[in-house]
Amino acid sequence: MTVKKPDPMLSVADVAKMLGVSNMTIYRLVHTDVIPGYRVGRSIRIDGRDLTRFMRNANVSALLDDDPDDGAA
């Protein structure tokens, strides 16, 4: 019998690093329901499947271009 490994629950910092944006940008995307987030204790986790779906369906660069923390001026 093969047991399927569950998809990872990622921290906000993990997702921010993967997308190359600030943690605040990820918190904003979760707060506005662009990316589903789940509260675990006092932290927020993002399901890897939800992140994959977001990246596949969204124009990520268009959503993140207005990030004030990216250093672009």
C-alpha cells in the first residue's frame, strides 16, 4: 500500500521568498482572499496546492508590480 505524502503547508515567509516579494505582500494577498490562507495558532499557512493554483491562474507579475517593498522607484 502506497501512502500519498500530503502537500506542504507553507509559511508566509516561505511563499514570499518563492515569489520574490515581501512578507507584507503575501499577508495582503491572503487578507484580500487572492490566495487562501489558514490560521494555525497565531501564524498563517498557505497550502502548496493553493499556491500552485494561484500561480497557474493569475498573472503574478500584474498583481505584484505595485509592491512598495520591492525597491523599485
